[in-house]
Amino acid sequence: MHRPILLIEDNAQNQYLTRYLLEQHGYVVAVAADGPAGIAAARRLDPVMILLDIQLPRMDGYAVAQALRADAALADTPIVAVTSYAMPGDREKALEAGCTGYVEKPIDPDTFVSVLHDYGLPLAGGDRS
Ligand code: MN
């Protein structure tokens, strides 16, 4: 079984669109709808990459990124913030919290996966486990 991409996202439409796009490219996708569930899923699934919404219930994405980075087993897992926040400084805040990269919503279906490769997503089917 290939390791999944973990999507931590509370919006059902964004979950659907992102999952669809990644599955079209051959990836397995696991979804968690809030921060604590996402952290638990990351520890359980050892994902190849974590896509992290910032506006989440219970914990914001910055706190989730910090918690993920505090776990030695996840210290090197690429984490990409995917957020509709477009305020100056948000990218820096995401990187300071431990994210590897930052993608603004709405995602561009033509470039999204390519950008994720730039941030360390392995090719689909490339089983590193
Ligand atoms: Mn959200």
C-alpha cells in the first residue's frame, strides 16, 4: 500500500476538489477535518506529504504545523500550507510555523501537483517505504 498524501482541511468542497485532483494523478489521499484529527492521522499514516489548511476548527494550521514539527517522526515530512489567506506575511508565518511551502487557494489544477513536486512530493507510485 502506498503511503498517502494527508489533507487536513475542514471545507467539504475543498476536500473533494483536492482529493479528486490528486487521485487523478495517481495518489492515495487521506483526509482529516480538524487539527487534532490531522495530527493523529499524520502519526498513524506516515504520509508522503501533508497539505494543511490554515483556517481550521479547534486548532489553526500554524499550531498544527508546530505540533507536527515537534514530532521527530514527522520532522522531515513536507508540509504545504494551502490557504485562502492572502495577507502580507502569511507565507512567512506558515514557514516560521514549520511549513515547507505555501499555496494559495483557489488552487490551480494545471500547476498544483507540479508545485507540490517542487516542495518534495514524490512521483505517484514511487513507494519510499
Ligand atoms: Mn478551512
